[in-house]
Amino acid sequence: MPLFQKRPVIVEAEQFLVGKPLPFSDRGPYVCFDEGFYVITAHGQRTTIALGDWIILEPNGKPGEFQSYPCKPDIFEASYQPAQTE
């Protein structure tokens, strides 16, 4: 059976925490509120987020535009590590 490894990808992410500004609030309305906090994914789905969730931004293919999606803290920790910057 052929095996494949996902290519490394660098993403921008901010954690949704009490007492902190909403993730990416300085860049756009990625986190919204209406009877609870949520993000709109690249597929147009409204996805509820909870405190501690990470909000991840990735380019959507258009210059300067991004899509967002939430990630639970345990999955984020298992999937991502700080990127090495030069």
C-alpha cells in the first residue's frame, strides 16, 4: 500500500481566549457573534467556536484574502508546532 506524507504548511493561528481581543480582529471579521461565537469556513458553513479553540487563517487563492476555520486545542497541539522564521 502506498504511503503519503502531508507537505509541511505554515499557517497563521490565534487562540480564542477570555480577556484577549477576538482572533484576527485587526485584519477582518473572522470571528462573529450571534447567540454564540462562530466563524464562516471556506465552504460557507457557520461553525461554532468555544473558548480555547484556535482560529486558523490560510490564503484562499486570492492575493491578500484568507479563509478561516476553527481547530480544537488538542488537535492543534498534535498537528502544529511553532514555525521557524528566518
